[in-house]
Amino acid sequence: MSVTTKATIASFGGKLLKLSHQATTTRCEMAFNLYLPPQTFQDPAAKIPVLIYLSGLTCTADNCSEKGFFQHGASKRGIAVLYPDTSPRGLDIQGENDSWDFGTGAGFYVDATESPYKEGYNMYSYVTEELPQTVFAAFPQLDATRVSITGHSMGGHGALTLFLKNPGKYKSVSAFAPISNPINCPWGQKAFNGYLGSESEKWKAYDATELVKKWKGDLNLLIDVGTGDNFYKQGQLLPENFEAAAREAGVAGVQVRYQPDYDHSYFTMATFADDHVDHAARYLFA
Amino acid sequence: MSVTTKATIASFGGKLLKLSHQATTTRCEMAFNLYLPPQTFQDPAAKIPVLIYLSGLTCTADNCSEKGFFQHGASKRGIAVLYPDTSPRGLDIQGENDSWDFGTGAGFYVDATESPYKEGYNMYSYVTEELPQTVFAAFPQLDATRVSITGHSMGGHGALTLFLKNPGKYKSVSAFAPISNPINCPWGQKAFNGYLGSESEKWKAYDATELVKKWKGDLNLLIDVGTGDNFYKQGQLLPENFEAAAREAGVAGVQVRYQPDYDHSYFTMATFADDHVDHAARYLFA
């Protein structure tokens, strides 16, 4: 459970920590970043809520830490931001480095059931259990009872599914350009086939559009998707499928904003990061 | 004078344009970025003031566009941000790619007088004359009479010297971690020796600490330097020399903020970018 500090970087009045730990679920050293807002240091008795940000395909914890602008809003609101990595690294599993949308950098926030990937590609357990346990043990000022979740693209899929699979675990959820119906898009089908096997019925356990059909109550969910996002245009994201499923299931509170011209990049996240921090703050400080 | 648009990216309600043009001063195609704030599009009759951001060693126009978050404040204030490149590219001048702090990516905002660099390393003329002329011709909504300047490290040196050498040309100046006294630091000595020759008396024409001695009136200058900045600790920046020279010359209005723990990275710029945009806005909208 011990955490190694690789760097401490002043940012927006707080500190961005580059950390790593030896993870058992993923069987390797996992890097992650943690932003501690200024309130952490101003009042040692303050309990600081946490927003988990799940990154997209090919990313590490660093991309959003540098380009996503979450520290700006988190600093104002007094929220820590936890940036996990997107997969195990360096397991030397055959094929894991063959493509950018599967294997390394593309863990898809599932627990793999197929060999050889089940030997470490367990990002679902890692992000829902091992990483937060590690972080809350190492940073007692963080409030384990107040955690929200957000993410981008594959990480948006992660945020939606982790929230929907664990009622009560997270105070709120939001997403940028989430892969909203992976069982019906090429990215999701490739990943789920590789990690979960060819029996597509099993894939539904990690599909937000399937999971929302069983949700009880409102969601209070904010999603931003850019209309200039090429992956949206190519049918990789399918937020309309998620919206329709929520509507048919009578799940209210799903707000999908189609942002004119915005693309799939961190420029979009930076633009709307404050809104997503504010969304989380509404529930973290309720 | 024609400008080629390589990309148009939605950002903070405005558009970040990736542009290039064939430059005569630098004898090559020069890439640059231009952020047009939302006000440009909301009111076609609006005249938009411009903040020039000069980048540091090794950088292109992209680094700060992605990680500096000037768009956040510029969007609120209605200011365009012009991000020039840091040197000519691809001239194939012998030695220009041998080190990271001289030649490519390290033009130092001077007009070289030494062979072979005088054949294109004319970033002073490029940034003060050719680039703005090109931009104002191509984007008539931009207000050529309201321009401010800022920059980071080598670009901070650029901002200070261009402002001090051209009274009245820029409405205001600010800088992050500027190389404030290049004739007395290793980076500056290496660059000036290469571009301007070994006669060090000539170097003073591009040294902010020398130039401020001759300034008439107040400066209203904002500088941020991080106390955790290794280049500051190594004596590459020397902001104290600039402060002392200004004080001795009776030049008021020099505000140098030593920011505890902040380093030389874009995390520092991102944190204080809003302050520097606000500083420029005070004079651009005076």
C-alpha cells in the first residue's frame, strides 16, 4: 500500500503529485497523479473530497494533468483530483503493444476474463478498489466518503460504467465524449472481445447503455460531446443510444450537451473542465 | 502576406487557429497560432486587441496553446492571443540543430549579425514587424493599435526587450521567469555570442537590464518567477538584476512576484495566466 512520490509540482495554489505504487490487481507498478488543492494545506483538519478523472485511449495520468485544466476549478472548490493510468504497463503480455486501442494504454476499465489478459488487465478492480484504498491510506486528509467520477472517451465509458455498477459509491458522475455503448462500436467490440471473450452477452456488464436500463432513480449526469469530434461522427461514442435507453427506462437527469465544433481533444476538456468540477462539487458538498 | 490555415480548433468559446506563412525576414515558412476569442464571432464589427505570447527555448507555438491556458482569460476579456514560433525552421544552417539552447527553437528574439545566422535568424524583426503586419492584414478585426506582449523564459526576455526597445508600440508587458539579464547568464552569453558576435558591448541592445536603465517613466510591469525554478536557482534568469537596475534608474511600477515552490514549467504559466491576461486587459482596454 506504500506510495512513491516521483514529483511534487506547484499548480493553482495546490500541489500536483506524481506518484506510483506496486499494484496487486494489475501485477505491476502503477503510476498515477493526485492533485491536492490549496485547502489541503490551509487547514490540516479539512477533509477533502475527491474527483476521479479516467483518461482515454493512449493516455497516461499526465495528459489531463497538463492539458485538461481540472486543477483550475478543483483549486477554487477545494476538491482533490485523482488521475489513474489507463492500463497496466510492462507486463510483457503477447500482443499488448500491437495496437493503440487495445492493451497498453487501453485497459477499458474492465476486469479481463480471457487469457492472457486476465493476468493483469483488471482496471475495473484497480480503479474501484485498490487505487482508492491505497490513496486514502496514504493521504488521510482525503475523504473516502465523498468521491465523484468523470472521464474522457474510454475514460468516459469508465466513469459511466463504474458509477452505474456501484450505486452509492460515487456522489456524482460526468463525462466528456464517452464511449457510451461500447458493445455497438468498433473500439468497444475489439476491446471486449479481447478482454472478455467472444460471448457478447457478457459484454453488457460493462456497457453504459445496457446498465442505465436497470438504474433506479435519477442520474444527475452531465455529458459533453463535441459535434466536431471525428470519433463521434464515426459512431464510436453513440451518446444518443445512451440517451434513448435512459429515456425509455424512465431515468431522468441525463444532460447531454452537444457542443458545436468542439473536437475530441483536450482543448474541449479544458474549455468545460470547470463545468464538470462544478457538477461534482454540487454533490460532493451537498 | 498570405496565411495558410492548418487547423481550426474550438477552445473556450473561441477558435484557436494553427497558421503558417512564408516569411521574408526568416527566409522560411513560419508556423504560428492565433486564438480568436468568442467576441470576434459575436460581433463582426468589434475590434479585438491582441496579446503576443513569446515562447521559451525548445518550444513551438503549440506548447503554450495547449498547456498555458491563456485562452481561458482571453476568452473572458475579449483578447486575441498570438503565439509566434521561437526561431526559423529548416534553414539547414550549419550547427543550428546541435544544441537545444541555440539555433532551432532558440532564436532569442534578436536579429543576428553574424554569419551564418544572419541568413534567417531575425526573430526581432519577424516578431516586431513582419508577423504582426501579416496577421493584421489577414484578420482585419484585430486592432493593430492595441497590442500587448508577454512571454516565458527566453520569451520573457523577448517580451521585455521588445517592449523596452519600442516605446509606445505595446500597451503593456509582463513575463514569466524571464531571462532578465542575458549578457550575464550562460544561455544569453552563448546565444548572443553566436548571433551577435563576440563583441559583448553589442549585446546590451538586447538586454532588458541594460535597456531598463534608459527607460523614461513608469513600466507597469508584472513578472512571475517561481522559487522552485531550477533555472532561476542556476542564475539563468537574474530578475533581481533587472529589479535593481530599474530601481537605480528610478523606473517605478516593476512588480516581481516570487511564487513559492513554482517551477519553470507550464504548470506555473497555467496558474498565473489569468493574472497576466488581466494585466494586459488593464492597458488594452484603458
